[in-house]
Amino acid sequence: MERRDVIKLGAAVTAGGAVLGASSSAHAEQATAQAASTIASQIRSVYTTETTKAGGTWQGYVTLLNGTAAPVVAVDHSSRSVQTAASINKLGIALGVLDKIDRGELALDDRITLTPDIILTGSGFYFHQTAYGDEITVANVLVAMLLTSDNTSVRLCGLVCPPAEINETLAAKGFTATRVEPNPANPARMWLGDTTTYETNDLLTRLAKGELLSAGSTSFFLNVLKGLSGYHDGFRRNMSSVERARIAMKYGADDATRSESGVVYSASGAPALVYSFMAQYTNHWGNYGATHPAVQAHAVMGRKMFDIVNAAGLAATDAVTLEVEQEALNGGLTQ
């Protein structure tokens, strides 16, 4: 009789402990949600202030990543509005090429010939060579496209992964607005097409969480995007090299459009914030530099949003962790 009572009492204590544990866990989750809501409000205030000051027509989607919970939306400003993607859609092209590699139908070390007829001027560096005939790897082309936004690399990608195939991959992965535009005169060539800030954010979020590609392709993609030899006029402008190495980003500009999207990482290399900005202007078309009002807004938002997220200690725990790159004091050169 006494033994049975003890068992019942133990069961009651265990049940009570479970209730207390569940209650404590619920309170912790509620506190985390409230903290994320406060941080989201701060991020939204920064976006509203700086985009209003910059003028133009903006679209934006910014999310916070923390633990395994769903992303917390900090900014949702006309995020489903379909706009000219400019070089932002080089993310979609890279996704198509790397997905083909994951399927075993292509490899990073496959070779492509760089011929004079395929050269495009503008952004990038291949057109500076003036002499051609190089046998370059698919990996080389992807780095050129993602890190320096090389325009010729888009045509080179089309040789190994045509635009129709890229669009099929984007559709299969759930993107409905993000598309490149095939050139009817040449099935291997494309224009950069359209996207939305919502889908660009979603692409980067799912990429950072390892949901779109294999582990190897995911790491390759993100490490190139956060490379210190990339674009620094916008979100990363007012940062140290160590801080810049915590942002995996892509910039796009074409006539009226100025866009930037990226992932902000914690000091431990886990993704904490994903941002996507697009803006259109009736003037400033010829200014592709750091003094463009949209780009100036990107720089201010970058510094402020980075500091807010960094101080809060946010980070996803169900995502790919990347090493934080640092520049060598001697520039990487050895005697």
C-alpha cells in the first residue's frame, strides 16, 4: 500500500515537473518571440527612415532568423511587386547551373572556351582582356558572375545551362516570378528578366538553410557571395573587412533599378538576417557609383541593421554554418 502511494507521489512530482518544464519552455519561447518582434520593429524603422530619405520607388523584404523558428518578417514593403531583376537574377542563373552539377550532368571543372563573339562589356572583367581563347572552368565563370557580376559570364553559363533549363529549375524549386528571359534568336542566350524582393529573400534564406542545393554547392555559392573582393558600395560600405566577411550579398543595377540582397551572418558563422531591396528612380540612371541615393541608403541601412542584429545575438540553428573570412595582414603574399 505504502509502496504504491510512493509510486503515485513520484508520478505526480514527475508530472508536475513536466508541467513546470513545459511552462518554463513556453515562457522562454514567448520571451524570444517578443525580443524578435522588438528587433523587427527596429529594423523596420531603419528601412522606413532611409528609404523615405532616399526617394524613388522601393520594394523590400527583410527577415530575422533565430533558432529553428520560422523567419520573423521585419520589412514587407511591396515585396510581391515584380520588377526588373538586373544582376540580382545572376543568383537564379547560378542556382540553375549548380543544381545541374548536383544532378551529375555538369561539373565545376568542366571547360568552356572564351571566344571574342561572346564578350559583353559593362560589369565584370573578361572584356578587359582584349585577347581570348581561354579554356576556363565552370567554377571560374560562376565566381566571375557572382563576385564581380561579370556580364559575359551570363552568356558562358547559357552555353552549359540554357535559359529554358534555368527557368525550369526555378519553377521546380517553387519560384513563380523569378525568371530569366530567353533570347528567341539564340536558345543559349538570355536577358536577366524579373524577380521580386520576396522571392530573392526566399532564395537566399533557403540557400542559407541548405534547402536548395547539396552541401558542397551551397558552401561554394555562399562563400563566393561573401568574398572580400566583391561589391562594397552598398550594405557593406561602412564596415571593417571582418564585418564585411559576414555578409553574403549580390548587387544589381540597370538604368532606373538599384537592388541589393544578402544574408547577414553572426560572429559564429550562422545566418541571422536576410535582406532584399529594390528601388526605381526617374533620374540618376547614369550613376552606378556609391553616391546614388539608393546605394547611399543601402550603406546606412547596412551599418544600422548589422549592429542591431549583432547586438541581439540572433542566429539560425538549422542552417549551414560558414567560416568567417579574414584578410591576411600581408595581403596573402608570401616571400
